[in-house]
Amino acid sequence: MINAFRTLSSPGLVTESLFLLLIIVATYALWMWAQTHARTGVVLLLGPTDAGKTSILSSLIYRQVLHTHVSLQTNISSILLPNGHTLPVIDVPGHPRMRGQFQEYLSNARAVVFVVDASNVSRIGPSVAEHLHLVLNALVSLPPSVPVPPVLILAHKCDALTNSKISGISGLQDLAVTRVRTVLERELEMRRISEKGAVGVEDMEADRGNTSDVGSLDYCNASGGTFRFTQWEGSMVDFLGTTLGIGSIEETSHNGLHGLTQWLQSRL
């Protein structure tokens, strides 16, 4: 009996119990934090893997651009905007198996920021458009009682673009936005046409629960034509070019995230 009591009260067992308790408390605290900020409105930071989402979030939090790695978990934090307001941000991984997690927070989203690597969007355009299509479809599927948040598409890493005819970061930002917009509109139009052709087949299978999300790419152009973000019926879509360099955020504020913070401030 005495030996059993000594075993149960051993320092190792007590330490393990305390460690487990701390994990439970920390997990609960994080869950409560997420629930509280979800009710007040959050910004969703979405986009493909390696687009730069975590780097953007860390620079907004710490005011310094840090080396980051591909994130495989949802990051939840608050950022302080220049006007002194605090804004909760949820960074959702872009991995195909995890990117759909954003829908858990969408009904409480104040804005959606979709990050695209402008330096390689021409090469991976179809996969980026597939990801964005998932987001657009979720937005138009929100119930009428839920306001549809505005969308900002970031043409990120514009400093990685090379063009001998363009000098200065402002010109590269414009080039990045044009490239990202052109590629995504082309790829989304191809998806729209492809799904329009498959509507008949999907209609026959509607009773099986298979539905088409082609409606998410409808646009208000009575005369026809190709898909354009300016004519998309789902929500307002803006574009910005951004970039980051390793170091203090003040050192790169002229060509970094100034436009993003100003856009976020306007959504408060």
C-alpha cells in the first residue's frame, strides 16, 4: 500500500500530469481566443503553399521580416494596424488537404486576402485558379443573412519579377498585378467553360448529391465575353502588389506591405 502511494506521488508522474494539464489549458485558451475573435470578425489569409502567407503575417505581427517555413497548421494571431486598431488574422495552410479549413471561419470573416506568388503564377496558374475557385464558390454559397466579405488578391513577391523596361518597385507591383489578374481570369474562364459543358451531366446526377459550382463564376456581362473580376457578381475584388525583404519592416515599408495595411484599415 505504501509502495503504491509512493509510485503515484513520484516526481516524474507529477511532472507529466502538470505538463498534460498545461497542454489542455493552452489548447482550450487558443480555442476560446479563436471563438471570441470569430464573433467579432476576422481576416482570412488564404492562398497556395509557399505563396508567402506566413511571412506576411509574421512581418505584420513583429514589424520585421523573418525567415519562415511552409506552415502545416492554421496560425491565429492579431496584428496592430497603423491607426492603432487590432485586427485578428487567421492564416490557413494552402496544402490541398488543409486549405478547405477556411470555411470554418468564413461566416465571421471581415475580409479575405488571397496571396499569389506573382513570380511563378504563369507556371502554376491552373492549381492557383482551382484554389481560388474553391474560395469564390464558398463566398457565393454563404446564406443570405451573412454579409459577403470583400476579397483582396495579393500579387506577392513582385520584386522577383524581371523586366528590363521597368524600373522601380511601383512599376514591378503594377506588372505583378497585371500578370496575376490575367492568368487567373484566363484560368477561371477555362474552368467556367469546362463546367458549363458538364452541367447537363451533373444535372442528371443531382439526385445523387453531385452539384456544380459553376455558378460561383457567373459574371454580370449581358453581352457575353470572358470572365473578369470587375464583373464578378459574388463580391468586390481588389488587387495589390506586395513584396518583402529580410530585415526591419521600416526598411522595406516603401515597397512592402503598406498597401495591404491601408486596405485592411479601410475594412475596419
